[in-house]
Amino acid sequence: MVNFGFLLGHYNYWAVVVLFLIGLYAMIVKKNLIKKFMGLNIMDTSIFLFYISMGDVEGGVSPIIAHGGGSDVIYVNPLPSVLILTAIVVAISTTALALSLIIKIYEEYGTLDSDRLVELM
Amino acid sequence: MTWASHLPIIVVLIPLLTAYITPMLGWMDKRICNPLVIVSTSFAFIASLLLARSVLTRGVISYHMGGFAPPFGIALVVDYFGAYMCIVISFLTLMAAIYSREYIAKELHESKTAPYYTLLMLMTGGMMGASVTGDLFNMFVFFEILSISSYALVAITGKKVAILASYKYLLLGAIGTSFTLVGIAYLYILTGTLNMADLSVRLASLYGVGRSSWTLLVALAFFMVGYSIKAALFPLHTWLPDAHSMAPSSISAVLSGILIKVGALALIRVLFNIFQPEFVVETIPVTSMISWMAAVAIIVGSLFAISQVDLKRMLAYSSVAHIGFIILGVGLATGYGTTGGILHIFNHAMAKGCLFLCAGAIIYKTGLRNIDDLAGLGNKMPFTMAAFTIAALSMIGIPPTAGFISKFYLGLGALETGTWSGWVFIGAILLGSLLTAIFYMRVINNIYFKEPLHREDVQRDETPLGMLIPILILAGGCVIFGIFPRIPLSLAEPAAKLLLGI
Amino acid sequence: MIIISCLPVIALLSPLIGGIIAYQAGKISETARDLISIVAAIVSFIVIVAMVPTILNGNTIEYSFYYTAISTLPIAFRVGPFPLFLGLVISFAWILSAVYSHRYMERLHSRNRFCLFMSLTLSAVIGTLFAKNMFALFIFFEITLFTSYVLVIHEETPEAMAAGKKYLFLGLATGLVMFFGILLVYLQVGTLDLGKRGILDGVHGNILYVILFTLLVGALFKAGMFPLHVWLHSAHPIAPSPASAVLSGVVVKEGCYVMIRILYDIFGVNLLKTMLVSNWLVLLGGLSIFFGSAMAIRQHDLKTMLAYSTVSKVGYIFLGAALLTPTGLQGAMVQIFHHLLAKSALFFCAGALIYKAGIRDIDQMAGIGKKMPITMMVFTIAALSMIGVPPLVGFASKWYIVLGALEAGRPLAIGFGLVLMLSSLMNAIYFIPIIINAFFTGESEHGEHKEVRPDDVPLSMAVPMVILAIGIIVFGVLSATTSVVVIKPTVNAMMGL
């Protein structure tokens, strides 16, 4: 007996899992170094989504206290978003470094195919 | 609040601030980078010693960033283990920095001097931060600082192979990062906090509670995989031999000597600070699982090292084996075992640091990397080779070097478990020691007792003094801390006791 | 009474420091180097002599470095009668060896290194003897392995490297097994002190057998006991003769010493008697005697033959100790002293033959006695002592071991009295023909050593040999006296009588 309500109610998490697996798959299977790295980025993105969706509260508003606010207003949890800002910065710097390495690899070896690279090493 | 109470943040800030100053000053004059880095690392080292002293006298220090009390503010928590790691990190970085002065001038293009020191300081700052932080996400950030700078440092020579090694390291490292990030998310969902002390209290109430305990296990699994990659624990070590052998030797020393130990530190924090010892030891035997993996790492790492022809690659595989010793000790989760594991962090840092620096000196002077070509070096570079021999004996665990003491503690720890697996572990430790002897004795025999091919190979041509001094200090440390092991033990023993809660 | 004194440390450090100075001096002057290393050994000897009166008065000397090693296991020294007298003889043999090697080594390469590692080995052996606990003992025990490894491979030929490899890796492996045993002891009783005559009292069960086995593996390897002798017959002959003399004469005794400490101090006589292992150990000793002698008969290379003879003599020591009777232990100790003197003398003679006539093979020795009378006289005395001819010291040792076997009263032990007789016969079979050949046969038709003039070896090589030969005779004649004054009290102390 499959609980469709449960499955559908957590659609955001399913999306995260699917994205994560797509990323991991690309990293493991793809031979091209850039595709490998795109896989990593997809994986990272899925984690960002995971963080943001876990901080979300149904019916919540941005945690900005406007006009003195009020006790009845529901705010979303800002902390995961803040955390993920940091994580995005980290991911960007990793990406920048990886891309510069890829450029150097292409200059030195003339290929980005990982099998060929193993032969050339 | 005296300045001394700010020590936890000072040890992190010194290298990080230096990392920002270095490129600016280096832009004006490249020659100023090295003295600047040496001075600031020396200060970091002194600050670490003071920090250790105040931890020893006053107990665990909790430092609240900006005065916000945890769990809302970010806390730096310095326990015995953190202070111990700070000393090891700053000490080895200092040695590498002194060594770099002459080594880098030859190995790297002049334009890379300032980036080299900047990245080295960033990496040190990251390692220091990861050691003292009391916040899980903060740890992730520091880990990224040290990881990204280490990816770049591996590739800094710009050699073909080094770039590829760096890319491989980066890909695996990034997977590790992602996994830890997922682990953090799970724990945050469960508890709503990221402070380690707070986490351990809140998680304790969730053990064995229905679905939560499953979530806990998943989080633990993500952490284990993520940090095992960073620590290069077998079978996730595949990036290490390439990265550590291709990096400049001064960096190899830091990478093999301490960077992978910071991964081990993260594993220890997750196992014993976030999860409670009774949970990881008894409820689900994670510790015994990683001990088995570590035992395999010892044997397999040593076997791979035996089959290497390249000296630095051999040293790198030896690191795979020795991270196994460290993790095995930690996983034993007994007083002696964990003490031994923590002690071995220091002993291995000194010995492996020394070995990599010696390998660098050999490359610097002769350009040789192949073990079979090293004949006659015993006469050519007597001091460097004597240091190499002492450090190699320490790796094997021959008394009176420091490696023997850690072997003694690890062995006692394995037997202390009192189970049949303990006997297997001690078998792995002893066999690992013997296998280590096989590949290090091969190098030593080549250095001293093999007829050199060319007569000019035996002309005396010693390493320059600036590179020799750190080598000799590290080799001297291997002997001194083997005869007087109570100095590191004075921190390692309480560290293990505090982690295990005994 | 316990006297705190740093004399044992000085005895240990003087060869260490002397060796390093000698190594540096050797780059300038070879004579200075040899003088320094001789002086270092003499200083060590004098320091040990200085401890004799204190020990004979029934005191023990102790010294601890409290800040060294692990809290309950500091690097500490304790000198009792047995270590002291062994140390005395060993450092004396070392002086002779240092004097001997001055001329002998001049034809070989890497003399500075040889000198340094000889001194380091002496230092480590003295450390092993004077160690207060098993932890410190093991430290020096392992250092000896590495320093003597360098002596074994001195020639750097492929054969030497192969022999050295066997020695080193078997030594490391057995050392690790022994290390395991030490860990077990420490976890069982929380101490490794060697002064308590049986620290394992009160431990029960199979773990005792595991401990006994693992500890003995390490000690018996170094002693070259059958079946762990496989390295000895290749490693000892390949080393330069002065090194062969100290390896066979001294380093092997280090193993015997550790073995006795394990049996009598870690286990203690009472515990071993309840464990009922004595007969098995005696059997092992008997096998070693028999095997060593049998293999020695088959050899043609003089030094290899001497090495096998060592295997058999170590069997005597082990057998005597394993009888667990005062007289048996007394015999073992006398055998240690005897073998130390006699085997050093024999290897010195073998070295002299190589040095002067280039002879390594027994068959080439025909008629050499007329050309090298001093060398062959010393050889004859040492060989007769090995066979056990009275009044030489070898006889005294066998006499005590037989008495000890009778004292033990077990049929098996008495049977080994017969084995002893048989092995004496075998000793005679491999030594007597050499002597007869050397003195009473004409020069062989091959004439390998025709050019050797009858002027024997240089004085600095002859004197150590002669001193050893005199020692063998004197101690043999005085064996009754020495055993009352020196050996008997030691034995009583060790047996806890």
C-alpha cells in the first residue's frame, strides 16, 4: 500500500534526491571532465534546494520585521538560507578552480576524456 | 577579558590575516613573503602553546564569537584535542615555511611565490579553524578553506601530472564536501541546532526513537563517507597518492603530515563530540566498522607502498597506511587505543613531514625520484640522509623513536578491547609495522649500502642550511619525543579521556 | 639495599659518545679513531668494575630517568650481580675486539662506519643488560638488532645483503612477536619490572602459554636457538671477523640473557613449574644442541662451522636454564661466560687465518699450525674448551648442567645428560680433526698458503687472542672458586632461594 499523500507531500525532497542521484551518476559515469564537474554542480544544487526547502514554513513570510511586525506573523527559518549562501560561495570557488584546472589540462594534454588522460599520464 | 582569553580566535586569525597581507606585500617585494609567513607562523605556534597551557590549567575553553552565547552564536571550543592539533599544525607549517625559502626559489616560478605563501597560510588558517571550532557548519566552512587552497597548492607547480592529480583530488574532495553538507542538513532537521555541544545533548534524546534514529544513521553515514574522503581512509584514499606525490615537497609534507589528520579530527568530532561514545560504540558499532577499514588500510597501504618505485609516491602510500593506524586507534574507543591514535597524529606528522622534506631535498639537489637511483646519497648528503633514516625508523616504530610509543599505545588499546577482533587488530598493527620496515629498509639500504653508478654521486653535496634545519628539527623531534613521550602525552591522554567520556 | 647511582648510564653512554667521536676522528686519523673506540670500551669496562664492590656487598644499583617513556615504564636501569658480571665480561671482550679490529680492518672499506656501529652495539647490549624493566630492555634489544645489522652487511656484497636481510626482517618479525608478548604482560599485571622474580604470579589460564611463547620467540631468535637459528649461519660468517666474534660471542648472549630474565624474572621458577613446560623447553634445548653439532660437522667453511657450533652451545645455555634447578642455571651461566670467551677466541683465530693466509676453508688448514703457532694454539685451547676437556672452563659448564639434570631428577632430564655426552663427542668430531690437521699434517699438495711466512699475526691481533685463551684456562682452573663467589649468589638470588 503506497501512501501517495506522503509521496506527493514531500515532492521537494524527491526532487532533491533525483537531482542528487543524477549528479552523482554524471560524476561517476561521464568520461568528459567538464561533464563530471557539471554532475558535481547538479549535486551541489540539489543540496542547496534541500536546505532551502527544509527552512521553508508553509504560509511563512520573509523574516523581515516590517511595520513593527506582530506576534501572529509566521516567518520562514532564515538560517538554512544563510548557511546555503555560504555553501554557494564555496561551490563557486570550487567551480572556478576546477574550470581553471580543466583549461590547463586541455592546454597540456589536448583532451578532456578521462580514459585518454589516464593513458597519457 | 585579557588578551589571553582571546587565544582561540587568535590562532585562527593569525594565519588567515597573514593570507590577506601576503599578496599585498608580495606585490611590492616578493622577498618579504617568506619572512612574513615564518614570523606569523611562529606567532601562531607560540599562541597554540599558550592555548594548550591555558587548556591544561583551566580545562575546556569555550569562546563566543562576538559575545553571542551558543547555541545562537558561533562558538569556538578548544578542548585538549583541539589545542593539541593546533600545536601540531602550526609546528609543521612553521617547518614547511622555513624549508620553503630556498626550496620554492628553485622549484617554483618567481611569479608564484606570493600565491604559494597565500595559499599555505589560508590552508593553515582552515586547519586551525577546523581544530578549534565548536560549530558543525563552521567546521564545513573551514574545511572548504583548507581543501580549496590545498587543491590549488597541489597544482601550483603547473606540471602536467600535478594538474591532473589536483583535479582528481578536487573531484573527490568536492564529493566529500557535498556528503558532509547533506549530513549537516539531516542533523539540522532533527535538532534545529548546529552547535556541537548542543547537538550531542539533543541527539542523545533521539537515540532509538523510531524514524529519528534512522535519520540519525543516514546522517552519520554521510559524515563518515564525507570525512573519510578528506582523511583518505581506505578505500577512499585513491586521490592521495597522486596529489601528495605531485605537490611540491614542502606542501606534500603539510598535506601528508597534517591535512589528512584534520580529516581524522573531523571524524573524531563527529563520532565522539556530536554522537556520544556509547551510541557509536555499542548501539551501532560504527567505531568497530571503521577500525576494520583502518586495519585493511594499514595492510593494503603498506603493500601498495612496497610496490612503488617513486620515492614520494611510496611515502604517499605509507600515509594511507598510517592514517589507518590513527583511525584504528580512534575506532578502538579504548583509553589506550584512542590515546595511541591521537599520539600518532603528532608522531606521524613529524616523521612523515621529515621524510617528505628529505625527499624534496633529494629532488632539489639531484633531481632523483626513483628509489633505485638513490645509491651513494648517504655519503653525498649525510645529514639529510641521517634524518631520513631516523624518520623512517620512527615510521616503522623502532625504539627509541616516537613511532614506537604510538605503536605501544595502539597495541595496548587493541588488546584492551578484550575481544577476538582486538587480536586481529594487533595482528594488523604488527604486520603493518613489518611491511613498513620492508619498504623503508629498501630505501635505507639503497642510500647507504649500494654501490653508486657514478663516482661523482658520492661527492659531498649537502642540502642548503635553510632546508636542512627544519629537516633536522623534525628528525630530532622523532627521537626526543620517543625518549620523552610524556610531553605530547600530557595533551593526548586527557584528550582521549575527554572524547571517550572516561 | 638500593643505591642510586648513574654509573650504569655512564657505562652505556661512554661507547655511544666515544663511537660518535671516533667516527668523526676517523675522517682525520685512523689510529686516533681506533684509540678513541678502545678508550671508550675501556672506560665502560672500568665503570662496570667500579660497580663490583657495591654489588658483591649485596646491594643493587639503580638509576631512573623519570621523565622518559611512559609513566609507569621509565627508561630505568638496575644492576644486579648477573647483569654486572656479564657486562664485565662483555665490555672486556669488546676491548679485545676493538684492539683486534685495528689491524684486521685495515684491508676493508667503510672502517669509520664499522667502528661507530661496533661502539653503538656495545652501548645497546649494555643497555639491555642493565635495563630495569622489560620496556627499557626491549628498546635496547631492538636497537641492537639495527646496529648489528650494519655489522652483518659490512661487506655490502650480494651475499652479505641477503644474509643481512634475513637477519633484519626475521629479527623485526620476532621482535614484534615479543612486543606483543610484552603488551600482554603489561595488560595482565600492569607492570614490567624485572626485579620481582615472577611478576606473572597470580595469572592463570592459557594466556600464560601465549606469553611464554611470544616472549621466548624474540629472545631465542637473538640467541640463535633452533628452530630460529636460520639467520645465524649466514649472518655471522659473512661479517668481518671482529664483528663475527662479537655477534657470536656477545649479541647471541644478549638473547640468552633476555631468555633467562624472561624465564626467571617474568615467570619465575614456581610459575614455570606449575605450567609444566620445563620438559618441553629442555627438549627444545636438546634439539638445538644436537642440530647445531650435526650441522657443524658437515661444514667446510670454518666460520660457518663456528656459527653452527654457536647454535649448539646456545642449546646448552637454554637447556641449563630450562632445567629450573640451581645447578642447571649455574651451568647455563658458566656456559654463557665460557662461550663468550671461547667463541670470540675462535672467531679471532678464524679472522687471523683469513688475514694472514686467506684461508676460509677447513681443508686448506693442513700444516698451518707450524706457520701460525700462536693462532693455532689459541684455537686449540678454545676448541678443547668447547669440547669440554677439563680443566678448561667448558668442562665446568657441562659438569654443572649434568648435575642440574640429575638434580631435576626427571627421566627426560637424565636422558639429556646423555645427549650432552653425545654432543661433546660431536664437538670433538668437528674440532679435533682441524687441530690434528693443522699441527700434524704436512702442507697440502695444493699449497694455498706457501707464501705465508712463519711469523704469525700482528701483535695487536695476537694479544687479544692470547688473553682470551689465558682467560679460558684461568677461569677453568678457578671455576670452583668463581662459582662460589660470583655465580652461586647470583643463582640463589634468581631462584629466590
